[in-house]
Amino acid sequence: MIAIQQLTKTYGHIQALSGVDLSVQKGELFALLGPNGAGKTTMVRIMTGLTRADSGTVLLNDTDISRHPTDAKRQVGLVPQVLNLDTELTVYRNLDLHGRFFSLPRDQRRERIEELLAYVELSDRAQTLVKHLSGGMKRRLLIVRAMMHQPRILFMDEPTVGLDAAIRRRVWSIIRRIQNEGTTIFLTTHYIEEAEYLAGRVAFIDRGQIVAIDQPATLVRRMGSWAVDRLVDNELQTECFPDRAAAKQAAADFPGRVTIRRVNLEDVFLDLTGRKVVEE
Ligand code: ATP
């Protein structure tokens, strides 16, 4: 459904993307995980036709976005990182304008809006001004706005950024439902838990390059499943082990403070890049 080859992009002397290749299958939920500034938004902007790449190709359902931008754009919905709703208009009107943009007839717009608002439990807010919605409600509205024209691929750029844990989980269940109904989802995130929970496959991006692509569990297994964190001279040192017994043994042998836990994608990212996804 998405095929990217040798994508590059520079901003002045900053190399935002250097030779990115990846492909996403129909119906997949694919996550691009990386720290701030890694190139995630740049990739999404290129794939949705908002920015042009310097070189490389993007095929969306076999349509080349640089050759047939209008056809390609019809296939995609974008949930941007920034809340770019029209806050002075009602919830209904925001969705209606989006439907008009894609030339949906009036009756179809009304039907679709009712359906989508019910989907994210915002039906009773249809006539509320967007500026009076909570942060979580705005995020849910942003997601269904992107679905107005029934895109085959949904791009979500950090869809839960800034939300508290409970609301984030609610948004996750909406994302899962959208995927279960057959939409291909490409999501960027710097939340480890989000990628682990949602994604069928994950790509790690660091300084504009893809450093690994696989299923989360496979990436984690490469390191070993259990980690031991030790505090040595006030510095956290982590070692990974294939099983819990080996981790327990290593912990028992260490005289100072120690924690045993499951290996996560953060450990894998750190191992591959020497950097953390979330800088402290
Ligand atoms: P974040 O999660 O913080 O948005 P990101 O992984 O999405 O990070 P990008 O926004 O794609 O990263 O940025 C990649 C690099 O390109 C960064 O060094 C950034 O400063 C630079 N960059 C992005 N957009 C522009 C622009 N319009 N002009 C100049 N530099 C840019």
C-alpha cells in the first residue's frame, strides 16, 4: 500500500532524510519510532504531498505522489501533529468543511459526520465550538476529520502527543478499531509504549536514516527478553539476558541497587543508535 525508495530531503545544510526505503502492506499498522528531530514529520509531509522530496519515490497504492499528486492525496488522510482545527467553528462545521474540500455531496457529508461523531463519542458535541473542547476531544476530532473522505491510508503524526495516560489509551482503542476495519495506518511516535502496543511492525529512525524494521517482539528478542538495571557510580547501566533466571542470577551477584524488568524498544533503540528515543 505504501512503497518508499531512496527518499532524501535536506533543509539548507540539515539532512532531514537520507536514502529511506520502506514498504507497508495493506491493512498494516506501521509505526515510525524516533526521537525529536529524527525526520518523522518530514517523512509524513512528503508521503502526504505537503513537502517535496529532493529525490526518491513514494507510491501510495501504486500511485506516484509526485506524478499524480491529486489521485495520491485522495487515498490518504492526515492526522497532523499540530491541532489545526478551526477553533472558532463548531465540531460539525469543521468536519463539513473537510468533506466539501473533497467534494462530498451534502447528504453524504451529513451521514458521514453523524457516523464519525458516534464513532468517537462526540455526537453530543456536534454544535460545540471547537475552542470549548478538551484536549482529548480535539485529538479525537482531528482523527475523524482525516477519515471524512474514507481514505485507504491514514497517516498519524504523533497522534497522542501531550495527552494524559488514560486519554492516550482511549485514542489507542480508536486507532485499533480503524485498523480492524481495513484501513492501513502509518503512525509516527516517540512513545515506546505506543509503538509496542499498537504496531504490527516498527521502523526505527535516527538522524534521517532507518536503522531497523521488524515486529516489536522480534526486535526485543534480539536483545534478550529480560533486562537488569544497575546503578554504578550514579550511572544507570543496563544488561540484557535471554531469560528471567539469568537476569535474576546477575541481579543477585550485584551488591548495589538493581532492578529486573522486561526488555523494551527503548533498550533496542539505544543499542542500535547509542541514543534514547526520549531524551531525559
Ligand atoms: P519532532 O517529533 O520533533 O517533530 P521529527 O522526527 O518529526 O521530530 P522533523 O520535524 O522531520 O523530525 O525534522 C527533521 C530535521 O529537519 C530536524 O533537524 C529539523 O530541525 C529539520 N527541519 C524540519 N523541518 C524544517 C524546515 N521547514 N526548515 C528547516 N529545517 C527543518
